[in-house]
Amino acid sequence: MFSTQPTLSHEFWIEPQKYQVETEEPVIADLRNGQNFSGANQVFFARRTKRFDFTQGKQTKAYRGRMGDLPAFQLDSAQAGLLIISHETAPETLTYDTWEEFQTFIDLKGFPNATQLHQARGLPKQGFSETYTRHAKSLVAVGNGKGEDTLLGMETEFVAGANPYTDDIRSGMPVTLYYLGNPRPYAQFEVFERHPSGHVRVFTQSTDTGGKAFIPVQPSHTYLLDAVVLRPAPETEEPVWETLWASLTFATPQ
């Protein structure tokens, strides 16, 4: 998350130690950065955090972490229901030393027009920079786990259209991808599906005209959804691009 090297094909997500807990149990979760749903735990730093919240029902509370906390999220207890953990990072900057690094990124994340846009803006093919922010959510069932996901007002975010712990999602997990408060149509995103053995399968999905998609899911798996917005940075010399990363994690019961 905090590297200045162009490794931003790396995902950032919230990883609960348990996706289903009893009401008297603590809710503990890590902030992680890595690839293929495997990565390093991140220490909590307030200056690198724009917001860190937890939501149940219609009530959202700011999470007050302590500097250096690892795991980053440690809630002693929560009331029964669906708990949404959300985290938004402060902006960080990276530099692309070569065009190949940027080309690899835009190919992977599905931005076929980025090369043309880059050239049309008269930008250099090496040594240019990008600002990036992360917008992560995770769904945890406390006790009965009842409740629903909701739009929390991040610049980009996934919203689950079903509760994976209480609803029948055998035909797929419905999600909507948002950008600036509106559904984001025709957007590619990646799905990371982790088997109980630890094996991870990765595949891509796309939203429809209404920003919605159905994710095929299997019982007893954990899932990470990851989507990126690429947009020109404000009219300054540097950086020249901005990326906004949305992630959502959840698990499926047996």
C-alpha cells in the first residue's frame, strides 16, 4: 500500500480474521496489500487514513485506531447483525519509470483508451506519476448477521445487493459498483475466490448498464472484488493520472 514503486496492480483489502462471529466475540480485521488475495498486513497510521468506520443498520461510527495497531481493526464487541467495515486511504503517489509498467497496468485493469488519452494530452512516456487512493469495505456477520450493505459515500465503492450470510445467493451474489455516488456502467473488475484450502481463482466480471453484476459464488469460500477508476489528475504538472480503487470482501457460509 505504501510503496512508491509502480506495483499498483497490487490490491488493498480488509481481511477479517473471522467473517462470522458471535455477539460476545471481538471483531478483528487486518488491512492488507498484495496480490492474488494474499498479502502483508498493514499497520494502522492515522496520517495515511482518510476515514475508518464501522456501520450497522443506519448507524456509522468512526473507528478510533491507535498508531501502530496490528491488526489495524480491533472492536471488542458489536451488536447482532451485519457489520460493515470501511476504510479509505489518504492519497499516495507513485512514478512510472517506463511506459511498459503503465501499459501492463492499463491492460490488466481494462482501460483500452488510456494510451490514446495519454498521447492526446501530450504526456511523457516515462517518468510520469499517478496519485492513488483505496476505498475498501468488508462484510462481517455478528450473531444472526441480519442486515444489508449500504452506500457509504466513498468516491467509489461496491455495494452488495444481498447479504451473503442470510440470503440465498446460490444463483449469484448481486453487487453494484458506484463512482461519485452513481452506478458505474460497463466497468471491468476482478474477482478473487479463495477455497478453504487456500487456493485462489481469479476471474474478471463487468457491470451492466446499471452498474450491476452477479458474481458466481461457492459455499465456504471467501471473496475479494477489486475495481479501479482511472481519471486525469487536476490540471497541474504532476501527477498526471489518478486512480481510485474499490474493494469488497465477504465470505459464503457452508
